[in-house]
Amino acid sequence: REVAEWQMTQRSSRDGLVTLQVPGTWTLRRVANDDEIDLALGSMHDTFLILELHQAASNLPPTFETNAFLETVKKVYVERHSAKFGTTIPVSSVAGLPGLKVGVDCKIDGIPTRGFVFVTRSPTHFHMFLVATSPNYAELLARPVQWVEQGSIQ
């Protein structure tokens, strides 16, 4: 059973734009009231969660940048999920592209959650990833964070 948990498999967004390698026991999830989520993955017992959504860059002003996208995401998370954010830092890889990372405490489906929000821009889209768990397991987020950093965007 332990070996199967770490056998990696690919999971892709609804449109195939984003692909992440996660353990085979991770499955697609549905998040209440978030129809715009393009990829929602959860660990076997829902201890860990990865969400991804993307917005076509063509739907936004041509001068819109990754920082502005992050601020938009933060505003939505404050309104919908009672989020509190830490300091934003630049990172070299969000699914293979440079981006931004910020710590977050929020509520997903009413459950206290701690993790990281990542944002990046591909040639055609802005992308947001949430990697999260309960505050009790926050120190174990290194692997799920690594899966987002090593993912791919078409």
C-alpha cells in the first residue's frame, strides 16, 4: 500500500492546459462554489489539496501583469475564504515558469486551511495554484509544493 501511494501519475486540468505529477492515490475533487477551478486534486484522505485556475490573458488588459493577477486572486480569497496572506516572494518555477508565491491561511469549504498561493503567466493565460492542508500538517507541504513547481503548462 505504501508503494502505491508514491507511484506518480499525471493529472490534467479540464482543458489539458496544466499537468501535474502527483501520487496515484490523489484524485480529482470538486470544491463547493468554485466552478472556475480548472483542476482540483486531493490526497487519499483529503489531507492535502491542490487547486488550479487559469484566466485567458486575452480577457484582461494588455498591460495586466502577474502582480496584478495575484492581487486579484488575494481579493477573491479574502472575500470568499476569509484569507490572510504573508509576504509575497518571487520563485523561479511555478509549473516551469517564473512566478510569485505567498503564504495563506484561509477556509476552504469552511475548513481552516494553511498553504501557499502561486501565480504565473504563460503565453496565453494567467495561472493560480493553491497548495494547502490543515494547519496541523502545514510542515508537510514540501512535496505538494514541489509537484506544483515541477508541473507543466501548455
